[in-house]
Amino acid sequence: SLRGSWRLRSGNGSVSLRAEVPGCVHTALLRRGLIQDPYYRFNDVMYRWISLDNWTYSRTFKTTFDLRKWQKVNLVFEGVDTVAQILLNNVTLGRTDNMFSRYSFDITSVIKEVNFVEVRLFSAVSYAAEQSRCHKAYSIPPACPPPVQKGECHVNFIRKEQCSFSWDWGPSFPTQGIWKDVRIEAYNLYHLTYFSLTPFFVKSAQQWCLEIQAIFDVVSSKPIAGLVTVNIPKLQTQQTYSVKLQPGEGSIVLLVNINKSSAVETWWPNGHGKQTGYNMKTTFIMDAGYQIEKFSKAYFRTVELVQEPIPGSPGLSFYFRINGRPIFLKGSNWIPADSFQDRVTYDTLRLLLKSAADANMNALRVWGGGIYEQDEFYDICDELGIMIWQDFMFACALYPADQNYLESVRAEVFHQVRRLKSHPSIILWSGNNENEAAIASNWFSIPSADRQVYIGDYVMLYVKNIREIVLSEDRSRPFVASSPTNGLESVKEGWISRNPYDPHYGDTHFYDYSNDCWNWTVYPRTRFASEYGFQSWPSFSTVKKVSSAEDWSYTSNFSLHRQHHEDGNVQMLQQVGRHFKLPESTDPVKKFKDTIYLTQVMQAQCIKTETEFYRASQSKIIKGEGHTMGALYWQLNDIWQAPSWASLEYGGKWKLLHYFAQNFFAPLLPVAYEDKGVLCIYGVSDLHVDQRLTLRVVVHAWSSLESVCTLAKEGVTIKAQSALPIYKESISDILERCRNCTRTSCVITFNLVGEDGLQSPTNHFFLSSLKDAVGLEKTQLSASVSQQDDIYIFVLQTTAVAPFVSLDVGSIKGRFSDNGFLMTEKEKVVLFYPWEPTSVEELENSLTLTSLLDVV
């Protein structure tokens, strides 16, 4: 391994330092104290010079083995970011131009006892501009990001993390570095380069089988014969095969039939069953004498993307069947966890993904403007039961389709599919993010005469290259060319449909900041909602780490600088103002904190309304629309500390939205909406069996902790995996029944309970905007904190009904069991799960309790 300490120097040699590999220039400069935190205040712009320079990594290493004994020696880079010339002992081995490919250089004739390796990196920003200049025949838009993003241009001309040149939620840090492992490999005869397992269920034989693909670099000049033994002890399955490897890239495909007398446990998504995997050992014994042993985990699950006609609805369905069972996908969209990938550790990933699973999510979409995630990301998803919709890395742009570019992309796709296809968590390959929509809706104002050129390039890249490779390498899961897409209808229309946002086909992305988000009628009754969202600000404790006191106002230069979405800060206040009184405190810091709190309340309530609408639409067709089978909001996580659509802040802290998600994604949930003056409650269930439950509907007056009236409807049947109406009553009748109630003076809560302890979260329905609420009093909130084992117990007390009660312990890492809730009783117990050691005293000192009436 060549991990560890290297020398790093700037283009003219004026800056020279020690640098860790894997790593990048920015983190190296930060570690040596040569720059401040790049995320601090305006440093993203101040440090632009770093990415405009060319940097060189170099080191010497001694060869630790006898060179004469080995037929072939390679220098292997798992990832170079991005454009580089690689030299060993002053001999150029080759060049790199793709962050997502593995590069292997034959150094057999160049390596010595003592060696000097150099990686001469070239500014990604300059390279992208140069590539764009060279593409003379026609332009490939967009040239540059909108000014509000403070980004770099022509990112579509470089095979690099697209959001590293800026995005509408992230900074521009076009990194350079050796971002993954680098090592020397020496071998004789043959060497295993890729190994993968994909499961299939053979219906005719009623039997599971595993397809093993092993790809070798065969050094021998003639074919090598040998034996391969596969052993899965738990499934009493052992098979031996005789194989022959051809010189060059030799590959073998083996089909392993699982012993029929063994009961195979399948892999299920979170909330639908266990994530069983089986230890498996594969041994290659070739006539050359030495053997390779490969230990892996075998998982068994099938996935189908079902696109079929639906009675009473034009178009086609769009849903996933896992192991033959239709599954409603609940989750979010994943973006890179940091601008500097070497800072993303196993623990970083584990915390974010565990938070997704803890909020009852079963799916994430790895979005196409980031990176193909590290192996550990998918390992954790396999273990937690999080299904992955995997985009290829193309987003919100048109892309070149010249020979050099296509060759680079082909190598990238071969590598990534081979690397990732063994993971049961990955259920879909998707060609790009929004690029079909970009052409269909003509985002880039292309004259109609030129349209065919761009459509030709689109089909060439995503269909004739990426799709062809995926189909040849992986028959075990579906592929769509874009998101959003009309699926089979897009294919029929030549891969670019008239309207990729058509709710009758495929998936949709939907954003609307001008209408009232509490009004469910603005949302599309789509087959599958793969993106939708609203922004909020991260907690004050998160913002504080990268700002100074003069920044702590909603209208400061800093607050404007951090907002990369045009008019984003204004849109948030407009949406807040529809239902809440805006803060008017004369203390600027209090006003800032109040505004942050309200944006989080607004975001949580908006996405709750929209997600509940999608979940409630899964079983019905209304005016030809419905059968919604997925809700993935935008977005799960943050890349830095800034306003964004995320529910998890940079560092992992849960926003109020994430606490709400835990409830609105619950396996069993009653959902209420108002239609023409009637309150309709639906019972939504992901459970595999029908349930007989009691629906409790309670009406509370804002002015009292005593409930006004309660209705219990017993023997309510909640059908398995469906969303059906369970209760209807006109609101005027409810108010009549519950004397002394008006729309502005009362609120409704409701939940489902069963005899065996099964219960849903308690949901709420507001009868008016909270700024119009009558009888709400400012409450005295207090909390006592105690410790039990590794968990802390907060006992909350209130003197009045309190909406959106928020507990915040600043920068102490951990999460609460519930937050942002409506408190309708004197006392409530909330647990705190710490992610690092803390104490009762520390928690008491850091605790801030806020409810809606604390905002003044």
C-alpha cells in the first residue's frame, strides 16, 4: 500500500507540505494549518486560488519484495481526482481524466529497488474550460451555474463530482487529490480484479441460484485451467467447477444452484423482514499451483420494476416488487456527505444511514450529481435494509458524446457496475438526474433546428453506451435512463418523452414554493415521487461553528452568501408567513434563532403534508391518477452548514423534519386531510397482515390541557399494505359535537391502537393557520433530566397546550426519541440517545426548550 505520507507542492513550488493519501489538497493545507476551515464564513470564495493552481503529489518508496520473482507488477489507483499525469522514476505511465474510474498501470519494466512516484494534477477548473473550448462544433449547455451559486463553469466537460463546482445547496470546492486507495500489486500467471455475486430465483425449478462473475488479469501466454470451489455452509451448498482462463482479461461466470433442502432466508427492506446474508467462500485452485480464497456475503432477493396498465387510469404503474411483494418506497435523496471525501469516515456514513433507518426509511436515491459512494456506504445499506436507487453521475446538464468522452465513461460504468452489483441494497440503475427533462422542457433554450443533435448525443451516451454496459454486466436489476422519466413510455417516444413529469407514467420531481404547502391539492397524484422538498435553516449551534457574531441575522451578508438557491431565504419567510407570525424581536440574535426555528417548523409541516398525501394515494385512482408507490423527499443530508432542503444537518444533527419523518414514514399511520369541509382520515399500513384497531380522535382547545371531546371508533380494519379511508365527518359536525370549539380555537389529534400494544404515532390536524389560533397562551416549559444506562430521560412539563415543542442541546451529539411535537398534556417523557459520552449536567446546561409562542 502507498497510503500515508506524501509530499505535496503547488504549481510553482512556492507551497510545499506533507500530505496524507488518501486525501486532497484542501484537507492537506488545513491539517498543516496553512488555511482556516474552508467552510468558515466566506472561505469558499477566498480559497478559490487552491483549485485554480496545479498541484503535484510525490513520494519515494522501497520495493518490499523480490522483483525477479514476479511476472507482472502494477501501480493501482482506486481513485484519482481528477486530471493527472502519473510518473514512476521519471517515466510517464499514463494519464487520468475520470474521478470515478480505477486506473492500473503496468510498471513491471520501470520499478526498481527504490522508486519515486509522482502524480501531477492539473486544475479541474482550467481543464473543464479547455475541454469546452476544444468542443468547437456546438456548445454543450449549461456553460456556468447561476451567479447565486458562486461556482465554476463547464463542469459537464469533466468526469468529476458535478456538485464540486457548486450546487444550489453546496459550495464550489473543485478538489484535487488521490482520493482513494493506491497500492502496488505483484503477481504471476493470474490475478483476480473483480468478483461479484448476483442472485436469481428460477421459478420453473423453484430454486435460488447465484451467478458468480470473476474477472482476472491473466499474465500467462496460454490458457490456465483449474478448479473453483464454492462453499456456503449454512445452506449446505458446495460445488466445484473446472474452468479455463484465457490470456488477457479472462472472465468466468459460474451458476451455483442452492441446495433445495435448505430454507433460504431472503433479504428484505427495512420494516419488511430481516436482512439475512450468508457467509460464502470461493476458492480458485489453478494448475499454476497457487490458490486464491475469496470470502464474501451472499444475499438472496429479487427486484422487479413493474410498469403495467392500471384499470381506470391512462398510462402505466411504476413500482418495485421485492421478493415478489410490492413495496412502497419511503425515504429521501442522498448527496455527498462532505466537499472533501477523505473526511467521510465509516462513522460519518453509519450515523447518517442509521438516522435514515431510525426514521422508518427503507430507500435512498444516490443522486447523480455527486459520487458513486464508497463500498462501506453500500455495506451499511445492505445491513440496515435501505434500498438504493443508484444514479449514474450525470446531472442537470447536457453532456458531450465524442469518442474520448464516451471511452472514459464506458470505463467508469464497467468499473462501477462490477464493483457494486453484488449489493442487494441497490435495486435500480438510473442513467442521469433530470437530463431527459432538460431536453424535453428545453431548459437551455436550444433552437428547434438543433434539437436532434442533442437528442442524438443523449441517446448515444445513456442508451447506446451506459444502458448497453449495464445490460451486459448486470441482468439482476432494472435500468431507467433518467429521473424523472416516463419509463416505458419514454422509451416508446425515443427516450425523450414529451413530458417527463407526467403523473401517469414513471417518476416525478415536484417543487412549488409559491403555493400554500398545507394545501394538498397542489401536489401531483404521481405514480412515484422521487424528489420534492422545501428548504430550512440548520440549527444555530450548527451555523455558529462557521460564522462570527456579525453574521447572526437572517439578512446578513453571511446569510445571503450561504443561500445558493435564488430567492431561497425570501421563499422560506413567505411560506412561514402563511401560517405563523414572523419574529419581531428587537434582539437581533433572538430574532435570528426564532427565524431558524420557524423555517424548520415550516419545512417539517410542509413535507409532512406532502408525504402523507403521497402515502394516502397508494391504493386509489382519482380522475385517472394515483397508485403512488414511492415518496423520496429531497434531501437527506447536507454537504456543509447552510440553508438547504436537508433533514439532517452537516454533522448529523436531526432537524425537526427528520423527527417528523420518523412519524410520517411510520409503518402504521392515520392521515387526515380536509376535502370540501369534510375531515377524511385514511389508515395507511406497510404491515403484511390486516389489523383490527381502534381509531381515537381527540379534539383539544388551544386554551386548555383538558381535551374537549374524544371519539373512539372500534373495530376499524386496516388493510395490509394499503391506504384506505377509515373515517369521515364534516368539520362543522365535529365542532358542533365538541361544544365551545371553533376552527381557530381547537385542534384535532388522532391515532390508531390495537390490543396487542400495536399503535401508530399520534397525528395532528390544524383547523386554521396557527397565526389565527385563539386561546394559545405562552407556556412555562420545563424539563428534568436523568440517566438510565446509556440513555438520558427528559421529563417535560407544560402549563398550557404547546405547539411544535423543540428540545435542542446545542452541539452535543445525539438525537431525541421525539421532537417538534404538539404537547397537549401536562407531562411528556422524551429520551435522548447520545452519539458520544455526555452527562446530565452537560445536557441540562445546553438545553433550550422552544415552542411556537416563544417566538415574538
